[in-house]
Amino acid sequence: MSETAYPLGGSSGLERKGLRDRVYDLVLDMLMSSGVEPGTRLSIDAVARDLQVSPTPVREALVQLERTGLVTREPLKGYRVAPSISDGQLEALFDTRIVLEGGATELAARDAATLVPLLEVALDEHRAVTKRVRDAASDDTLSLTLLREYFTADWNFHHLIFEGTHNPFLIDMSEAISTRVHRMRQTVMSGVTDADDAVREHTGILDAFRSGDPARAAAAMRDHIEKVRTRSRADATTEPYTHAHTEAIS
């Protein structure tokens, strides 16, 4: 395949501080855009020229992104955008999430009094960014930056629960899951209305935490993930990715 000009925009304003993280975010935005097809070759030099940075932070970003499954590295050939996630991989990801997050939720709910206030703040942030996404989609102004903000707020609710287990192994696993979810976002996205579904389901999880019943909280989490799975299956067969798509991730 031929090399592609990457629509990332100029970067003369990039500050040295946090350069690697910023380059990572910009390359991730490019991969989440609808204009980069699976299999596209990713030239480190071409991306670096577009961002007006040295190849080093671009190379580091691609190494990180390889761990997410969003890009693949071919010996002596460099990086390419990874193939779309397969149906089998999608099912395996949700099976993993149900087992891992259901168990983590039950553990975290044993200290619900500490976690509930944090989840309340996270849910308020999720609601606020969901409204902004909905408004932007209605105006046809939904940007990748806002989508990324939505994804962060959405996943933060889940990550707080992992942190609430106080189990370093589960917390590490949550990071691994979140990187795999990036790849699913690239392939399977459902409409803006699903963001409202996620808020409602997160509210149900929070209510279960408030009840003080760990088993109920775990069941609410498993139910949420199963519903996301169902929506994702439908979207995988009926809808291509567009910038107006948001949920089906958490």
C-alpha cells in the first residue's frame, strides 16, 4: 500500500513538556478517524513531518499503540493500521470484561461508602460530556477531541471501580482492558443514543453500590456489559464508523 498523508494538522504550538503524550493523542485521533483504513502503512517520517516533530516521539507512540492492538508491526517493514477486530475477538473481549469487571465490582462494593462519592462525581462528569456530545452531534460539530473526552469520562467510571478493589493486579488488568477497548472503538461504534443508555446503566450500578449489596452491584455491572455487547453486535453488522458514533465501549 502507498503511504498516506495523515490529517493531523500542524503542531508548531506543541510544547516540549508532555510532547510524547501529545503526539500519542494525535496519532490515536488519526487512527480513530474514518479516513484511515485497516492495513494502511504508517510512515514514522511522514507522521513526524506532519506534526513538525522528530521521529522519536512518533516511534514511541506507535510502540505504545501496538500494545493496544490498534497498529501492528511488520519486521523490516514498519507499522500498519491493524485489521478490524473480528467477531470472535469482540466476543472474547466482552467475556473477559464480564468475568473481570463483575468480580472487581463485587470486591469494590465491600467498601462502598468510600467509593460511592467518587462514582457520583464520575457519573456527573459522564452525564455532562454526554450532553455535550449529543448537542454537538445535533449541530454536526462533533470532534474527535470531544469523543476522546467522552471515552475518558465513560471509562473513568469503570476504572474507579477497579481502583476501589485496592488490588494492584486488578488495576493493572484494567489498564490492559482499556487499551483493547481502544481497538474496539475503531471498529464497532453505536449511535449517540447509546451514550444515554450508558449513563442510565452506570446510574443503576451506582444505585446498587448505594444498596450495600456487593452481589447486586456485580450483577448490575454484568448486566451493563451484556447490554453493551448486544448493542455492539448489532452495530457491527449494520453501521459503519462515523464521527457521530460514541458508545459500545463501556
